Amino acid sequence: MSAYTQEPTIINAPEFRKAKWTITMAASFGWFFDAYVITIYALTIPLIAKTFDVSTTLLAGGLGSIFLIGYTLGTIIFGTCGDIFGRKTMLGVSIIGYGIATALTALATGIVSLAVLRFITGLGGGGELAVGAPFVSEVWDRNHRSSGVGFMYSFYPLGFVFAVIMFHLIAPVWGWRAVYVFSLVPAVVILVLRLRLEESPRFQKVVSQIKEGHSKKTRLIQAVKNPVLRYRILVGFLIFVSLTYGYYAMVFYIPAFVVQKYHLTAATGAAAVTSLLQIAGVIGGLTGGIIGDRIGRRIPAIVAAVLLMGSILLWWGANLSLTGFCIMTVIGGFLIAYEWAVGIVYVTEIFPTEIRASGFGWSAGLARIVSIAAPVMTQVLAGALGVAHAIQVSAVIWLSLIVGYLISHETRGTELADKIGSLVHKQ
């Protein structure tokens, strides 16, 4: 355990106020771009399948899993490196890596090159999650931290909607490859913004304290000897299992479901219904951030999870009209985004600055290993029960999030811990 027991850093200095919005916007647009590169792949699958003469199942399933494997590794690797090389550096490497890989997808000559590029894209995208969230969390004060992270998360559903719009403007005229080439535009804008970033003042202070004390920085591999930190990784894992598995078990199946049940067109009707989910997500993310600051993280999140499980049962179990299904899509999208916004800020708060990115990255990364199976499990259950009932069954995963919050503590209004030695030995 670290010998340091300094009081946590209080955000009231000019360097924090100066860095807050620059860092928040840089990370927010990174989440925006992350959603863009994920969504354009889903939208272009039918066109890619025709070009390479392969099945859409292979592209959505096999290559989809390869992307998620890259995303999982990226979450763990970038999170660990974020504590070694700094938040600013790793966030820059992230956008360069998956920005270039996304653009190069336009040059893919076959299934192998496409798989490699999707893996690299996932690797960089995982870094966006693992580094961006702790980065933003560290520059907001204790009374507004949840709102700041909720604001950042709300850019993810905006990126989805932007991808749908760009696909319909570009693909019919120039083809699917041009959609990937266009990704250079937002990537360059985000990269330029990130070149102006400062390192997290809180992280810099911790590094400076270590140097002044002539002490080695504690790595996560050493920190896990601390039972409190092991317990908090478990808490983060339980929360992110629900967030990732619950999302992937459902969202991938909405377009095909509404096409089949309501006879909508895949290009416009299904995209419009899925966009409703994401537009509601913008409001849900912002609301989660605000309520997290005003009322708290844990209890409202538990209540929202119960409501979400109930809404999933109605959403996918009742024989709803298209209007009814769209209304439930809005409700579901709101609640899912609410949980994501609160979960992200909460997991960043339970780790000290010294290993915040590592702890967050491992919590989310280990959970993503489980979530890789989500689309496949839904597909297997759908074969026996039908898609709607399979998704109803997947609602049970939200119990994991409830357990995670129940066995942990409230963080609203508390200062972030900076050193491992300053942690109070309580769960």
C-alpha cells in the first residue's frame, strides 16, 4: 500500500476551471465519434456483404465479435496505460488509432483485411471509454461531477444519429466506402481539439507528489493486494456487466425486429425507430447526470433498473402497435442511457486518481468479456423462444447492477481520493 495519506485534491484552483470544458468537450466528441464508427458499420453491413459476396450473419456475428474483442482489450490496455503515460497522451493515441483504422476500412479488399481493421477500430474505441471517463471525472467538482460525465455520455447517442444521417446522404451517391472516408472529417476535428488538451491537473498533482516523495507509483497489479480495491473492482464489474450485456443483447435486434413485425423498410423505418432509442438516450444521459448530483447515484440507479426491467417485459412481451413500440423504445432508451451515465461516473469515483483509469478499465473490460456473448446468447434463445421473449429473458442481467450498488457506498458530494493510502478501509 502507498505510504501517502494526503488529503484529496479540492477543485477550486484556476487550472481546474481552465481545463474543465476543454477536456470535457474533447472527451465528449470522442464518444460522439465512437458511436459514429460503430453505427456506420452496422448500417453498411448489407452493402459490404454484397461487395465481398459474404453473408450478413458473418459480418454482424463473426466480425462483430472481433470488434468487441478489440474493444474489450482496448478498454483494459488503454486504462492501464492511462495511469502510466497520462490521460492526455492515451486519449490522443486512441483517436489517431481508431480514426485511421476507420478511414482505412474504405480500402478493405476482403473479409480478412476488414476483420483486422475492425479489430484495430475496437481497440482504439475501447481506449475512449477507459481514458475519457476518468479524465472528465477528474476535472469536475464534487457537486457537479455527475452532470459533467452525463453531458459527456450524451454525445454517444448524438453520434449514432449523426451516423444515420451521414449514411443516408453519402452511401446512395458514392457507396459504402465513402462513408468510411468521411470519418476522417470528424476524426481530424477531434484530433485538433485534443492537441490543445492539458493533462488532468489532479493526475499531474499525484505524479508530482510521488516524485517529491521519491516513491514509486503504485500500479494496479500491486493495488489489488488491497482488499478494498479488489472489492471495488468487483462492484465496477457488476455494474458494467449490466450496462454492456443489457445494451448489446437488445440494440442489435431492434432493426430486424421492427422490419419483420411492422413491415418497415430497413434503410429508413428501422433506422428511424432505432434513432428514437438514441435521441431518448441524450435526455436520459443528461438526466442521469443531474439526478446523480441532486439526489445520489445508488438509490435512483437501483429504482431506474427496476423500472427498466419492467419496461423491457412490456416493451417486448406485449403485442404492441408500432406507436406503442416506439413509445416503449423512447422509455427504454431513456432508462438505459440514464444507467450508463450514472454507472460511468460512479465507477470512476470509487478508484483513487493513482489508479483510476486502470481500475475503471479493468472493471469495464472484464465486464465486456461477458458482454461479448450477449448477441450470441440472444440469438440462441431466439431460436427457441423468439426474439421478443429472448430479449425479455436478457432483462435479468440488470439484477447484477442492482447488486453492485447495494453492496457499495454512495459517492454523491464526496471528493475523489487521490492516493491509495488515503482510502478508508470500508466497502
